[in-house]
Amino acid sequence: MGTSDDIHRDDAHQTYQYVLGERTWIEYWPIEAECQADEHRPTCLGMEEMRIRIRRMRKTLLWLLASLAFVSLTSLADGAPFTSKTACGSFCSVTSHSH
């Protein structure tokens, strides 16, 4: 793991080079068979939870982007000005009240 500054792209060979620097670290991710052992089970469960959360977040972002596209298209068709309030619609009011 590291920052995007540590990734160098070689366009000629269509490859990437990951430089290990002072801001870079390497993490071991157990393979599926190792996940059955008590030693790696907590790590594997954490990785699975992260995968599930990322998938849910991706679905939410896709829904929000689709909603924004729909609202902007309908605003253009109606001749109404496009604002962040019209773009958010019920999603913004639901999320603002849930916090």
C-alpha cells in the first residue's frame, strides 16, 4: 500500500511500477485455505466485511449518479434550472435527517 505518487506508468510497455518508499508498506493477505485457520480468521472476516461495504457503497453511488443524471435531464427538458437541491431530491433529505 502507498500513495499514487509511488506508482509509475510505463506507456511504452503498458505496465506499472510500484516503488517501495518511506510511505509504502506491504500487507499479507491470506489465501482462502488459510482463512480457515484461527490465526488468519479475523483478518479474513475483516476483508470480507470490507468487500461487502465497498459493494454496498458502489451500489449507492451508482444509484445517486443515475438519480443525478435523471434529474438533470428532466430539468433540461422542463427548462428548470439545475441546482444541487433539485439534484439530491429525497436522498438528501433522508440522509440529512438520519445523522
